[in-house]
Amino acid sequence: MAGGHDNAAYQNEIDGLSFATEAQLNPAATLSVSATGLAGVSSVNVGYFCGGSTATLTYTDNIDRITFSTEAVNTISANIGIARLGLGGTRSSTNGYLLGGYYSPTRSNYIDKISFATEAVGAAGCTLATTRSSGAAVYNDDIGIMMGGLTGSSTKSTSMGGLAFATETSSVPAASLSLARYNMTGVQGGAA
């Protein structure tokens, strides 16, 4: 976990959790920018903290990388395409994807792609079917989905929008959330 707001200030703190012992971890390294509203994506060995908003309410396009084995943090040379907050982070086996987000005064349908092999960053082959921010993002082996959130009209949504990894095309699941909401998170069990 990284960044956030504690009612007094925006934070650059990084915390972790040992799955084996459920002990809290606190690496010495911190994010390069204190920010809230970041997205996270990870490969097996490396995690990326992307975007967000700083205390001066400036949207950032930074990407910080944490190497899990050493807990070392550094900023990679590439940036996300549009500085924004409230993005959804999802991943395939080879790439991380950052879905949607918010940059004043609008929501975004933009999708960034981070290559895990090269750390090159660029636009994915499509955009989300609907602009949205502050939704929950999940994935399986085939697709990444951002659920709910705020749409372009700043309306809470029950809809979903996603990305088919193999073709990098937009996907729109027929399912919807039971309740329109935003600022939530998601988890998934295994690969399905």
C-alpha cells in the first residue's frame, strides 16, 4: 500500500503485509511524491505506483517502482500518458494497465499500458467504452475490468468497462453492480 491522505497531509509512505505471517511491513523507502488516488499494478517481482494527486491538487504522471525482494523504490523514466487520479490498476501476465481516472474537469476513458519486460509505457490499443474514475478494478487471465465508479457526468455507476488483454479491445460485461457506488476496491481469487 502506498500514498494516501491522513486528514492532515498527503503521504508518500509505503506499507506492506506478509502473507505468511500477517505481519505489517514498513520499508524504509518512500514514494517520490506524496499523493493520494494512485493506482497500483504489479508483476511477480515488481510493483508500480502510478498517478494520483499531490497536496497542491496537481495531478501527477509519476510511476514509482518497488522491487519486492529488496524493497528498493525508484521512479522509472516513463510517465503515464495523462496525469490523473482515481485510476483502476489491472494486469495481464505481461503488462500492467491503468484504466480511466479523473483530471479536472472530466473523467477519462484512457488506458495506459506498462510493459513488465521493458518498462515502456504507452496507450493501450483501445479506450474504455465509458469514461469513469474511482471504480474497483479486477482481472483474470483474459480481461481487466473497472466496475462502478463515477462516469463522465459525475454520476455513480453500476456499469462495468474493461479490456480484453489478447486483442487490447474494449469489453463491456453484461453484468452490473447491485448498487451504484464509487471509491471502492476489489479482489479476485486465483485465475479464472
